[in-house]
Amino acid sequence: MSVEKILFYVFAAMLIFSAVMVITRRNPVHSVLFLVLAFFNASALWMLAEAEFLAIALVLVYVGAVMVLFLFVVMMLDIDLSEMRAGL
């Protein structure tokens, strides 16, 4: 098994894990951070496919701009942590 194939499986597994964590976390800030991790893993997969422009564009556009906006909006929400911890 080649190193590229092993890296592909590692990044793909991390991408699936982070995508599942995005939809299962109760805290929106944690979900956004796992989404950033998912975008970086997708970018690594593009790099392995030798599509460097798409990988860099994904990081610049989604992680650099859209995720900063999402994180800003989530942080501006009025989130009651006591309700979140109670599971309501």
C-alpha cells in the first residue's frame, strides 16, 4: 500500500468523523470548529488529487471567509449555556 493511499484513507476518515461531529454537537461553536476541520480535510484530499488550485480556493474562500462569518454569527447568538448543559 502506497503512502498516498494511506494518507487518502486517513484524511477521508477524518473528514467523515468531523462531518458527523458537525451534526451531532449541541454547542454551535464546536460545530463550526468541526466544520473548519472538515474543510481542511477536504482540502487535503484535493491536494492528494493534485488539484492544488481547488484546495487553496477551498481554504481561502470557505475557511478564510465563510467560516469566520459563521463563527461571528454563532458567537453573537444569545445562547443560554445552562439550558444547553441541561439538555433542553
